[in-house]
Amino acid sequence: MQRHQLTDEQWTIVEPDVPKKSARVGRPAEDPREMLDGILWILRTGAPWRDLPERFGPWKTVYDYYSHWRKSGVFDRILERLRMRLDRAGKIDWDLWCIDGSNVRAARCAAGADKKVATGTPMSRRITHWAAAAADGARSSTWLLTATASRSPSK
């Protein structure tokens, strides 16, 4: 068995949710286990589809299986089966369970780029307090720390 491939035990768990070969005309269908191994290789490594090793078959074929299975809910069913299995074993704390696929991009200035604020632009603490009140920013500990750190020296 190669690295990044499902073991026989893992395949036995997810096999009921993976569609069977069903090609009736044209070329024969690919082995679903091989296609899933190729998909998981891409997802684990983060490599582009075109860099998929040849042992998984043509990258375009593997991508087509991925796209079809994603749209038809195969991965949702696999995840549900795995969650139920882990829940029965008592290995999931439902208070902490979440999957977050979001991506938050930092502002350019956080990466070291220049801020687009002209030098000498006056900052008014009164406007800052007004903006926080308008945004329903209750005086929380975070607000107080931020406000304290941003105070300008009195003139």
C-alpha cells in the first residue's frame, strides 16, 4: 500500500457510500477505490490536479469523479457515516464539533504593505467612541483595552 491510500479497513467503512461501477456503454468505469484514493491524495497534499501521480489514473478522470461525487452528496454521506461511527465510540464532543472551510484574508497592511492613510491625518477619539456606540459596541474588556492603547497624548 502506498502513502495517502486507504487501508482495507478504511475502505470497508466508506465503501457503502461510494457509488459502484455503472458504465454500460463506452469505456469501462474506473475503480471507485482508486478514484477515491486519487481524490484524497489531492485533498491531503494540496497539489494541483495536474500533478496527480499516474498510479491514480488520468487526473481529468479523477477530477470528474470528484466533481460528480461532490455534487451528488457522496462526501456528505461519508462524513455523516464517519461522524456516527465516532459518536457511537464516544470520541466526539458535540460542544466542540465544527468544520470550518472559510478563509479570511488579511488586509494588505497586515502583510506589510503601506497603509493608504496620508501622514498627518488627524484621528479623533470622539469619532472613535461615536463609531463604537453606533455599531452597538458595548464597553467590553476588548473595547477598553483597545481604547486605552489608542489614546493619544493630551495637548
